[in-house]
Amino acid sequence: MDRRTVLQHAGIAGVLAAGAAPAVHAQPAIRWRLASSFPKSLDTIYGAADVFSQKVRQLSGGRFEVSVHAAGELMPAFGVVDGVQKGTVEAAHTAPYYFFGKDETFAIGGAIPFGLNSRQMSAWTYEGNGLKLMREFYARYDMTSFPCGNTGAQMGGWMRQEVKSAADLKGLKFRIGGFAGRVLERMGGVPQNIPGGEIYQALEKGTIDAAEWIGPYDDLKLGFHKVAPFYYYPGWWEGGLQLDLYVNQKAFDALSAEHKAIIEAASTYAHVETQAKYDARNPGALKQLVATGAKLRPFPADVMTEAFRQSMALYDELSRRNENWKKVYAAYSKFRAEQNLWFRFTEATFDRFMQSQKL
């Protein structure tokens, strides 16, 4: 019996017995775990990691899978950098400024008071040397980074009592995201760094006097309007919070060139989609909040002026004592000045006109 007859009539068992099976080089499946700093209830910010995971699976034909775990499942919300650094998990999705306690430079990778807006942040990251500078810094923690979402400009948060001047911030126990607390502290406030899933309870019990999270869509879901009536804007500390995907350096280096490209493509996709979700969903959510009784208030002018003054003073101090900060902030601040000049003549002027029209 010749080889062709074997293949036609023997079936798979016969093929294998005859030693005629074709060579199959199956690529081994890769399984990673990703720790998020956010609760599952927030389909926008937590959802960015889900979008990333789904795109990785799709682009790899199912050969690369990343399981996403909410804050508290594998480790605390603020423990994810340690988890990535130690290799406990291969990746994390988080807000970089949560980790300013390790080094203030982390904050520049996310958002700093009176920093870049989301458009400008993406420009600095991808075209203004920002990604290179931040990766050089993150290498100290045995990890690399990929932009993976942006919230856009945020709201200023919920207050149990009205803020009529900068003096009203003195003694105010305010849940505020990461690094911005340094500025609030200089203004007499008492910053509280509390994970998103724990804010409502603290606000309801009066453990804190005020809280900020992101903006109307998420805030409506979290129910802050039920326990604090005054809703302030803008979030001067977050002109455009960039979220990051942190990846353990050894785990990343072990990937094939194809899988490295998939990580980059999937994170970029999630980066764009996340802000699109916020921009699309926030307007309707704001209307709902106002309809339920939320009292919209702009921060008084003296609050904005004093916050800006204290922020610039803080950055000068950090540049004198933190070489990591000095290196990254020097490039960041130069880029910010150029962007503000450009946006002054284009985006800002166009936006002001359009917002004055009755459409």
C-alpha cells in the first residue's frame, strides 16, 4: 500500500501509525494577568483594560490572552506597581499619579495640576519625547509603559458645603487623586488618597468633606450627588489624565516581535476608545445630575489663582531636589508652553466661539 492510499483510507489513527502526519508547529499560548486599580462597576476606566484584553486576543487569534482583575482581587488598587515590579502579575492598568509617593515623577506620566490637556498629552507622549523619558524613568521599577486611555479634562468634585473662596479649603478633608493633594495641602486642605470604590462610603459617613473622581458619567454611577450637593469645575489638577498600561520588563522582553506589536496596538486602541466613551457619555450624565438637584459651581477665581501659584512653586522646589522630576519636567514644561501658545490661536478660540452659539 502506497503513502497516498494510507492517507485516503486509514483515517487519523492510521496516518499517525504510518508516520505520515504533516508537521505542525503550533505557537504556544501566552497567558498573562493584569491588575487594575479600578472597580468593575466603571465600564469606562476599568473597561479600558477589558478593551485592551479583547483586542490582544483578537489580534493574536486567541494565542495571547490577558485576564483582567479589578482592584482588590489580586492586590490593592495602589499595590499594582509593586505587583508588576516583582513579577507577581505581568501587567497593570492604572493612573500613574497614584504612585507619586515612590517618586513625584510618576505624576507627570498621568496628570499634574495645570498641566497638559488630553490632546496635548498625547502629542507630548507620542511626538514630544514624553514616552521615551517616562520609559527611562519606569525602567528603575523594572517595567515599561504604554498609554492606555485618557479621561479628558475632569470635574472639580463634590462638596458637602459651598466653597466661596480659597479660605474655605482650609481644613477641608478632600479625597483628591494622588499628586494634586500636594497642592491642596499647601492651600490648607487635608488631602485623602482613597480608591474609587471606597469614596462614596467615606463621603456619606462624613469621614471626608469633599471628593473628586473623574466626571459626570462615572460620578453618576458612583452616586456622589446623593451625599454632596455642590459640583465644582474645572478639575484644575487634571486637564487630561492619561492612564497607563505597565508591563513587567522581563515579561515584555520574552515576547516575540509580533506579540510586542500586539501589545502596542491594543493599548493604543484602548487609549483612543476610552476618551471617546467619556466625551460621548459625559454630556448626558451631566444633564441627569443637574436634573436630580446637583448644584454646578465654578471654582472661585481666587481658588484658581492660588492653586496655580502653589503648583508652580511646588514644581520649582521639586526641580531643585528631585533629579528624575527635573529631567522630565523640563521637557514637559517647555512642550506645555508651546502647546498653550498654539491652542490659544486655534482650539481655544474656536471652542469659545462655538460654546457661545445657540445650537
